[in-house]
Amino acid sequence: MEKGKPFVGITGKAVRSIYFIGICGTAMASVATHLKSQGFQVAGSDENVYPPMDAFLAAHEIVPFQGYDEAHLDPPPDLVVIGNALSRGNPEVERVLERKYPYTSLPDLIRDFFIRGKRSIVIAGTHGKTTISSLLAWILKTAGKDPSFMIGGIPMNLNTGFRIGKGTDFVIEGDEYDTAFFDKTAKFLHYLPDIVVINNIEFDHADIYENLDQVILAFKRLINLIPRNGLLIANGDDPIVKNLIPLAFCPVESYGLGTKYPWLVGNIEHRGEITTFSVTRRGKPWGAFETHLLGNYNVTNALAALVIADHLGIDLPAIQEALKTYQGVKRRLEVRGEVNGITVYDDFAHHPTSVRETLKGLRGRFPDRRIWAVFEPRTNTTRRNIFQEELARAFVPADGIIIAKLDRPHLLKPEERLSTEKLIEDLRCMGKTAHFIPEVDDIVTFLSKNLKGPDLVVILSNGKFGDIHTKLLDRLKCEV
């Protein structure tokens, strides 16, 4: 999309003014600020306008309305973007529907404004999407390809999760969550895929999907959208993904840690802060790699990105250099600080599998250090008792576990809720030191009295968790 050139919208008329309902979401704000930089008139509103998004938007001369009010839509914009979290009853949504203003979802906006005309590379799966997409974007940037990307996190090498480049490729994290209140299909079905990675499939998003079969159906529909000249890249180690491969109308490349795939990883070694591994392609040695990523699951994630990079014609030395210099993503086992030999990590754990693999990776790199896991049951999956037993097993690599209070329990029926009492009981039966400490300040007090160097503390939550990372580090500094 050329700067200053009006976009022809869904009504056939030029779009010059765009209003975002729910503008303070990370993706919404990123797209809004880019459109502002391209000459569009941009405005928006949100229920909670607070740091850092208010400052981010203000830096781009966008001052959102605090709260929702029909009057904010006067005069009517050319197009309204309705955020994923909005629903019927919102006064601005009701105004849009009553007056028949042109409206769209964020995934459709991204498709129509940015993806069309590019090669769309959709990274999908229950786990690993952010790591694979950010690593691939970094490989393409390192190789001088100037990619566009939309990533559900902030890659440390790229400093932003959204960018429109001049290159051919658009790398997008393909989420299976639903699109909007008026479009309950998975977001990734909107992205015009040319190349698709499916890294794994598990039951997740319990507020959207009733069972695993519904999740699988969404991925089947994604595969069905890949054109015959496209490519499906599938993790053969995942049995569900493996069973979906025959559905593809396009070529397929499979990868994994097993022994039967065209792309295989071997010789994995953890050496201090570095992980090394080798890759074979169709039975022949292809390359040796090193990375700061830890855990075998991240080696598999890296392999997915390497397969795409090779398909796109990126030279092996550029791929090796990019992987070596890749710094990871904020909130994906990010080191938040170290005090007196005690290291505090932040991880966006959203599912028992991600908890387990994060802790396994940390244990593999630091076999002799004591690991404390502090978990907030906050996602729509982990707040429920669907994975009651699996969640307990996920903490096996940790030495000590603290479970915080259940987030928003009033939104769930009592029989649906995760039982924190049973979780603690199960952990103790497994011989673990486990405590239920509901409040953040009490968790900080407990940890400050029990931590000692060289302990590791992993804060596991997909939310702010009461800024526990900063509070803990500050308390530890006071007690040095």
C-alpha cells in the first residue's frame, strides 16, 4: 500500500478515516499507528487506556478516547475496525450496526490492507508460533529481504511485533482464536496462506472450542486454503498434525526429532548459555547450528523456521548467523533481572504443555540449580479443570511451586473451575514443595525469605500478574 494513496474499502469508496474500537490491544495499536504513518486519519477508543499503550499511541499522535461512547463516532469514519474482545451491547458497536457504518475485523483489515500482493507465510499451532514467526522474520531481515511481519509478541532483535517492509514476504502468527463477535471463525483463515507451518495441535481456548475435534476442524480448514503451488510444513512428531498431512493439495515438508522425516534434528547439546544441534535434509547432513534458545521444543521450533528459510532460498550461512544472533521474544522465558545470584524469568505460559516444556528446557540447561515456578491460572484454558491432572504433571521439572489465586473465578461455574487445592495436593503427593499463596505481595514476601543464590524463579502467566517480577526484584535488592 503506497503512502498517501487512498484504499478502496468494502463499500467501493475510498477509505481515508479509520476508527478502532479497542485500539489499545497490542496488534490493534500497531496497525493503527502504521496506518497513521501512511496518511490515514486514525482515531479509536478503549475501556482501559494506560501505559505503555497510551504512550505508544501518543508518540504517533493518536490520543484514544477513554471508554466507549456513541458520540466518539461523530463524524462517521469511512471504516470501523471492531476488536476481538468487543461484543454486542457495547455502545459504539451498537451505533455501527444501527447506522450501517462499514466495519471489519482486524484480521480482515490486515488481509486487505497489507497481505494482498505479498507471499503470506502463516505460522500456526498451539505452541511455538511466536518463536517460529519472530525467528523467521529475523532470518529474512538478516538475509536482506526486508520482510513484513505480524507477531504476537515483541522480538528483541526487531523491537516491534508489526512492520511493513518492501520485500515479498509477509510472516504472520496464525492464531486459531476467533476473529470477532460477528465472525467466529479462526483468525488464521483470513490470511491468504501461501506457506503454512503447523507446529502442533492440542486442545486450547476453552472459551471458544468445546473439544479437541473442533480445534482440529479449524486446522483442517486452514490446510484446505493452501493453494496447490503453496507449501505445508508439518511437525511429524505431533500425531494429530501428522494425520492431517494427507489433506493437503500442495507439497508437504515434514520435520521433527524422529527418524522418518525429510528434515531431522540431531546431536542436541546444551552448553551453558548455548544450545547446539545439527540438521539433516533427506538423509544428508545440511548444517550445524547454535542458538541461545533452550530446550528441545525450541530446537523443533527453530527447525520449522529453517525449513521455510531454505524453501525461500536463503543461504545457509545467513540462516546460521541469524539463529546464532537471535535474542528471543519478550515474555518467552525472558530474564527480567538477577540479584545476588538469583535469576528471575518471565514466561507467557498459557497451557500445561508450555509450562512443562519451559521448565524442562530450564532444567536441561541448569541441572544443578533450584527452580521455583510461580504460576497464575489466568488463561481461559488453565482457569478450567480440563487439564487438572496434566497441569500438576507439568511442574515436575521444578523444585518448588507456588500457585496464585484463580483469575476471574466468578466467570466460571464452580464445577468448571480449576481446583487450586487439588493441584497443591497432587503436587505434594508427587513429592514437590508446593504452596497456594493467593496474593502477589504475599508471594513476594515468601520468596524473599526462601530464595538463595543460585536459585531460578520462573513467573508463569499470560497477564501482568500484579507486576510481580518488579516487586520481587526490588525486594531482593533491598535484602542484599
